[in-house]
Amino acid sequence: MGSLKNKDIISIRELKNDEILDVINVAKDIKKNMKSYRDILKGYILATAFFEPSTRTKLSFQSAMKRLGGSVIDLPPEEASSRAKGENLADTIRMLECYSDIIVIRHKIEGTAKFVSEIANIPIINGGDGTKEHPTQALIDLFTIYEAYGRLDGLTVGVLGDLKYGRAARSFIFGISKFSPEKIYLISPEQLRARKDVLEFLNEKKIFFREKNDYSGILKDLDVLYVTRIQRERFPDPMEYERVRGSYRITKDILKDVKDNFIILHPLPRVDEIDFSVDGTKFAKYFVQAANGVPIRMALLKMILVE
Amino acid sequence: MSEEEKRLIVTKIKDGTVIDHIDAGRALYVLKILGITGEEDFTIAVVMNVESKRMGRKDIVKLEKMELRKEQVDEIALIAPNATINIIRNYRVVKKYKVDVPKVIEGLINCINPNCITNQKREPVRSTFLVKSLRPLILICKYCGEEIHHEDIIRQLTGV
Ligand SMILES: [Zn+2]
């Protein structure tokens, strides 16, 4: 069993498959026996340092820590946002390190989590950096798939939306690709295609993949569809956005021929890329996925801090 | 001129350094990163586009009385990864070695991703690259994962 004790979690790519499965198994047990974990991190302090607005990731980390009996301190958002004239990030981290046992950081500057992990002597968890990494979200996604299928390998997966700037989609592709999927469909407008390093990773792993402009003709082939938001701001021409957005919307009507076990994931929050009519179907797993945020983060905190 | 000197095109140097097997066309870049302007008070010989068994065509730079520091050799490696360095004493080659692209390249070049932590002025962080591929030379930012290709590396090192 690979140990995560005292490790930093910077990128999903750095985690070994058995480490990912260990986290999933611990999360599974936590979900079943939540109460028996409530004193495990008594006396430990988590610091959350979010330099970019976030509700879900931050709250679920704070909830996870408290459910394990630990406590939480938070860098006030106004402090984080006014740093331009105040102290630099390195000094802020050196301060937080004195007050806590582990830090979760989110920052729009890429490579921040890696940099911070070199400065701090305590473990760092990347809560999302720039457009590239979101390892804990990827673990949640994989856990949700594991719960649905009892395995991660051999699945046919579609990833839809902003594959270029969306760090959740990107981290998910890296994560699921570690488990030899049968096929991956990368569904996005031309200008939001996955970056070259993602495609290189898929080629290296000899994974069959196709880039598509829309989901027509492939939904019936999928075991998992991972939906992400396409932001209006990514399109210089608003007309272009209006023209393409319909091709990336999931409604109940288009799900007629899907496989029986088919599931839809979304890192949330959503705007209108998944119609509310889908919520009541058995395919909708995005609320389960959201709820898995806490047990996965509990598992990580436990494994990093105590065993 | 002796027959041998004709073959060599330029005179041998007595003491100094010969940088051989520079990719054809890159000798001037090598001079540039060594800060050589031609105003120096020692002999500098530049030979470009000579035939080479190994490389087809190559450039050679000869520097009288000059020995290179480690960082300079590292920079040459980034420009001309096939180069060999010959240390000359009294017309003889006393030491000969191939340049080596360092496994980790720190501080020499900047990440081309403006949103990378290494481009944030107020943070104590040096740009750091790992080698992704040697031929062609591609480096990858240790922090943000951005790739930097040989043309960009040369452009940054030489300002050309
Ligand atoms: Zn970078």
C-alpha cells in the first residue's frame, strides 16, 4: 500500500494508481462509517488559503476537517484579494505554516501549489491552480465512477465542454486515463480543445481517443459523460457562443438510447449545460458526486496527517 | 600556410578553447551568449558551414586564451546540444568533452506562460525547466508544465 503520509497533493498525474485506489477505499469506508472517524484529527488544524473565489471546494475541505475532529483557520478573502500591495505569497504561506498542520491553496497563477509546497514544511493540497490542476476534484470524480461501476478501467468516457481552460475537465482526463479506458471522446468547440500535453499523455498510454465537435452519435456508446461549463468569456464573438452552446447542452430528450448503466457527471456549479429535466433521471450522478467531496477530502486529510 | 592549416582553414590557437560541432548557423549565437563582441584583445576565429562527417555541416569557434565557466558551457549546450569543447594548451588538445544539456535548467530562461508563478516578480522563485526531449530540444516548466521549444530557448538566450 502506497503511503500518502506527509505528502503534497499537487497534481493528479503525480499520484500512483494504487494511491488513488487507496484514497477511494478509505473514502468508501468513511462514507459508510462516518461517525467512527470523528476524533481522528483532533488537535490538528487545517488552513484554507483561497486566492480565487470558491464555495464548494473550500467549504467541503472545512467540513471534512471538522468531521474528522480537527479545526480550521481561513485566510480572509479580503486579505487574499488585497495581497497586491501587501506581503507576497511566500511570506503569507510561512505565516500560515506556523498556525496549521496542513494547507489547502487555490490560486489563479499556475504552478502556485508546487511553489508553495517547496516553501512550506507542512503538506500542501492543491485546491485548484490556474487552468491546469484540480487533483481533489479528479479524485471525487473517480470515486463516483468507482461507486457506480465497481471499477475504473475499461470504460468508454466522454468529456464535454471547455477542455482547454477547464482545470476540472483536464484533471479528470488525466485521472481516468491512468486506468486504461476503452475509449475517450473529447467533445468541445474547436477553440476549446484539450491541450497538446493531454493528447500526448493519451498517445503515450496508447488510449483510443477522438476529438469531436458535438455528442451526436456517441452518447449510446458511453459509460460516463463528464460535462463541464463553457464560459461565454472564452468566445471573442458573443454570436459564436450563442451559435455553439446548444450543441453542448444535455437534456432528457437526447438520453433515449444511452446504455442502461450510463452516468452523467459534472463538477458543479452548472449554469444551463445540463437541463433540470435530467436531474430526476437515474443517469444524473452529479449530486452524488458533489456529496462525495467531503468523504474524499476526509480520506486525504486522514491519510496525509495520520496514516 | 602548411597543408594541415589549409585544411583547418584558420590557424591553430596556442592556448584557449575550441568549440567544435556547433550546429551549422549557430556560431554567432554562441559568440553572443559568451558576450564576445570582437572588441576583445585576443584572437577569435569563427568558421561556419564547414563539412562534418557526423553533422553534414557545422560551425566552429576558436577562442584564444579563454576558458569557459560551467554556466557558459550549459548555455552553449542549450543552443548547440552536439557541441564539443576542446581545451588547448601549447597547441595541443589537453581536454575534450561534449557539452551536456543539464537535467535541470535553473534561472537561464523564463517561462513563456505569463500566468506562471515563476513570472511573478515578488515571489522568491527561480524559473526551472526539465528536459522533455533532447532532439529537438524541448524543455518543460517544473511549475506550470508549459513547454518551451528550441527556437524560443535560442531567442531568449541570445536576444535575437
Ligand atoms: Zn511556467
